Amino acid sequence: MERQIRATKREIEATKSIGGDAQDLQNKLRGQMADYKSFSKAAGLKERDNRLRVESGSSTLKSTKAYQNAVNMKNAGALSNKTDPFGRKREKHAISYYEEIRNRRSDYVIKRISKNGGVSEKAAKNIYEHVFCGKTYICRWYRKTI
């Protein structure tokens, strides 16, 4: 129980140091402390607060879950205006992904577009050619080139 409380305190410290919100962890710590106090009282033991202390900055951040989660999120590839302000990585990813789709069998891609989009295979073929091959079509409903 004491070990879990110390681990939670380290997680709170790590989360705060990387700029995260530690409110959930603080709520967890409050619950752990309440359990510790009730257990000590029920067992007739004196609370040993010195066993619950964690020195600030003494633990290695790299071994905490909060740090690992932050690293994984950074490397997860979630690109946004914050992580890719000029859109260069997103543009590069889009070009490589479109090229990957162009290298697939077109009949397979058209069937998937038809099924997932709920459109006919003829419409799916037009969509495929427009998006991945650069062909333009006149939309008969709006009478304009799309």
C-alpha cells in the first residue's frame, strides 16, 4: 500500500513536470491515503508518514508511466497545427498515402469506396478517378465542375 502511494506521488510529479493535468492522479492519491489511514486504524498500527514521502526531483522521469505516455503520444503521428505548423509532414504523409492507394488494384478500391460510402460502383469509380487520378467530372445535380 505504501509502495503504491509513493508510485502515485511520482506519477503526479512526472505529469506536472511535462505539463499534464494530474487531477485524476491526485484523486487517486486521496483515495489511497484514505484507505491507508483506515487500514492502519483497523489494524491498530501507527501511520508511518515517513514511509510515504517522495523527494521532489529524486525519481527518474523516464521510468514513470506519465513520461512514457507523453513520449508515445509525441511519436504517435498525430499531426496538427501545433505539432506540424507549416503542414509539411501532413502533406508528405498525404502524398505517400495517395500513392499507396494508387498502387493498389483499382477494382478493389472502387468496391471498398462503394461499400463504405453507400454509393453505386459507377459513382465510386468516378470518385476514385477524381480523387486519385485527377480527372474532373461535371456533377449533374449542381451543374458545376467538381
